Amino acid sequence: MRHRDTPPPGPRRPHLPTTESAVTAIREIAREYGREMTVTDDIGADQTTRRTSAGAFTVLDPDCSLPHEAFVELGGTPAVTVQLYPEDDARITVDAVDFADVPRDAVPAFLRAVYGDLAYIKSRLFPPGQWLVVPLPGDETYKELVGRMALSPWMARRVR
């Protein structure tokens, strides 16, 4: 996986400067693919998960910004959740397979790849393993190890 500061190759993705802009983009994708969506927002340094160093009753970051984090659940198959962090990254879970540190700007392309049937399972006999592979435009690919017994029916239909 590419380092977060490296610009994506190929076509430019729209920049999502805030958590709310990413939620809006996810909402459009949910509408496009007929998925129900629920959003839980955590706003303030005392509420977000990565702000453990925030003091009691501290709401703002040291730069006086108000951090916003969102947890998005998308209905249907596969089961998809997106945790958007204030630090411009996200954790996307597809049928219990976690993709950590996905840049926030890549979230819409990632979801389109999953819902557009571009994601697949790559298997190898030796050493044994199965990976969920999500290719994005511009030769960017995310892959995570899947336990052999953890293949969901959705994943089993995507084995290559």
C-alpha cells in the first residue's frame, strides 16, 4: 500500500477535505447502489477515538479546530462499515475484513469497486492464504488477508 503523503497515480480523485464531505460522498454512493445507510457522528476532541490525550471537558484541538469522526454502516451484502477519522483517513470493513489507513479521498472509489463487482478473492495454495483484493482506478490496490474459514457467501462468489 502507498504511503499517505504520496499523491494517487492516474486520474485525480475529488478531494474530500472534511469528514462531512466524505459522508456526503458515501451517501451518494449508497443512493446510487440502492443501499441503506446509517451514520453516527462524534464531534469534539473529547468524543473522537484517537483523541485520548484530550483533557477532561476539552472539545477543541490545540489549533482550535473541532474534530469530527463518523461511523457509517451500509446495508445489504456485503456488510460494509466505514469509520472516518479527522486525520484524513478511514477504516473500511467488508464482511469482517478490515482495511485500515485508507485515505479519505479513496473511500468513494473503494466503495464503488466493492459494489461494482471489481473486488475479488485471490487464493494461493502454498503458502496457503486468501486475500480480499480491492482494485481502484490508477493502479492502486488494497488487499487484506482473509481467514480460510472466514469466507462469507459474497466473498466465496468472488474467488479467482
